[in-house]
Amino acid sequence: MDLNLAGKVVAITGGSEGIGYAMAEAFAKEGCRVAICSRSQEKLDKAKAEFQEKGFDLYVRSVDVSDSNRLYAFVEEVKNDLGRIDIWINNTATTVVKSILELELEEWNRIMNTNLNSYFVGTQAAGRVMKEQGGGVIVNVASFGGLMPPMYRSAYCTSKYGINGLTRMSAAEFAPFGIRVNAVAPGSINTAMQAAAGRTEEDVKRVAKNFALHRAGEPEEVANVALFLASDMSSYIDGVVLECSGGKFLAQDCDTAWQQRR
């Protein structure tokens, strides 16, 4: 199905690996001009080389999104170098697995700067560009943790709840300018961040018994949702946080159906 995305300029924060990388590749396959940023120049260079091997160009910039000035500058660079920004995707996250009683204020602030403040800056800066050019789409990568929080991730989950609110408010404010804002809330996705949070493969299998689909998701499955939200196929969807979790905790005992099936 042609999503009519060819030629559009897409900018993605945290696009060098995981969900961001999968989104960048998905949009490139649709004929979009794709820009990504990441803190790691090494990961950016690797992503660019891999894209070139697949026949795609990739605009890359090293950006620490917790540095607001640098993130504002990235938006300007994309606009100036690629001519416009049609689709902006906020996609950065970090976490610390600690009790609230043990969490340091510095850790809390670092997570908020990366996970929430950067979404505000990206939304504001991209929104200004889109207002000037007559429209656009913003997609926020939220989290199932912003709908039902896991234990010992208070800062992460608070930031994700904040993204849900930012999504709704910016959608309401930006609608008169032809800008839609939505979010995708992934559940347990097979990414490096999941491993960094301390979840082993066995942990994931155990938790996945609480998912209707009985498995973790893949980054490409989240990317497909972003394609839909960014395209005109979702033209009457605005301010929504769309869950992409494989039916996580859809019922109190999702595993029962699988046990009976056997």
C-alpha cells in the first residue's frame, strides 16, 4: 500500500539503533529523506554505512538531546539542509532501575532531561517549523510504562506519563496549523535498552506470559505504527497514545488461553 510518504523529510531523535533505527529504515523504504541524531558518532557512522549498503541516504548528526541548545540547532540544521521537516519523531529514553528511596536527584534530572525535556524541545522547535511551512506530523515514542508503571522505574515512568500529556496538549494547540501529534506506546520490545534495564531473555519469556500475543515485540513492529501515524491513513487521529504491546495485561490471566490451547 502506498502511504504517500515519498519525498517527505523525516527527522528522528535517537535514530542510530533500536526502535529509532527501525523507524528510519521504514521511512527510507517509503522514499522519505531521513535525518537522525544520536550521541554516539560511532553508531551514527555505522547506521549511515548500513543504509548506504541498502541503497538509502541518511543524514546524521551527533546530538545529546539533553542539551537543549544542541537539539534546537539540530532542528535548524535539518530544516536548512533538507529544506523542511514534514515528520518529527521524538524517540529517546534512558532509565535507572532503583527504588524511589535510593534514586539520586541527579539521576532523576538526567532521565527527565533525556526522556521528557527533549520531547518538549523537539515538539516546540519542529512545531515552529511546521507552522511556518503549513503543516506536519509529530510522533512521540511513549511507553507502556506511561500507562502501567513497572516497579523501580519511577523517573522513567513519570517522564513517560509526561509525554502522554504533552502529546495531547500539543495536538490541541497545533491542530489549527495543520499539525497532528500522536504517540505510540511500545510494550516489551527486543532492544538494547531492554537488556540494559537488566531483563534477560528468560525474564522476557516469563513476563510475556502476561501478554495476549505471548511474546516480546520487535522494533520493526513499532516502526509500522509510526508509519501509520505519520501518514494520511491516520488523518483523523490526533492526540492519541496508541498502545503497541502485544496485548500486555489484556486480561488478568492471559496465559490461560495458551495453556488450554495445548
